[in-house]
Amino acid sequence: MKPDITFYRRFAADILSDKKTITIRNQAESHFNPGEKLRVGYEDNNDIFCTIEVISVVPVAPGDLTNDHARQENMSLAELQAVISQIYPGEQQLYVISFRRIDEC
């Protein structure tokens, strides 16, 4: 079974310990809806490691990311900005997907 959403392995421990409660994605992954339950996998092999429930999907410009976003990502604002510019270089419109972990797989 394929995951509904994937994450880099470096983020898995934070998700599983409930320290990471948002993900910032581009337009291609902005189609999720509040209440939707998603199987979460690793981006490198699609193994599923937990299930999350989407709380909200809110548009955000990269320049509008705040310390609150960084805290929800379990990193500093400088780290978050660096990660976003590495993963989504030049993107002007991103989406903050808030979620809660339901269970581990």
C-alpha cells in the first residue's frame, strides 16, 4: 500500500514524538482536506510509518513564515527558511498543512 504523503527520514522522529505538527508543501500537495486521514511514508522507499489527521491547509508565502511555523516544525526560523528554500527554490506560494499524529504503523 502506497503512502498518501511522504517525508524525508530526518523528519520521522519529530513526527512520531509529536514535535512536528505541520508540513509546508507546494501547490502539488495542497489538495488535502481537514479531517482527512493520511498514511505517512518515507520519501525514499514509501514504507508507511504512521497515520496523521489533517487539521487545516492554509496558504503562506515563504517570506511570511514565522517563529510559530518554525516551532511547529521543531526547528529555528533560520533552519526552516533554509529547508524551504532547498526543497522549494523560487516557489512564491506554499501551503501549511497542520496535522496530528493518530498512530504509529
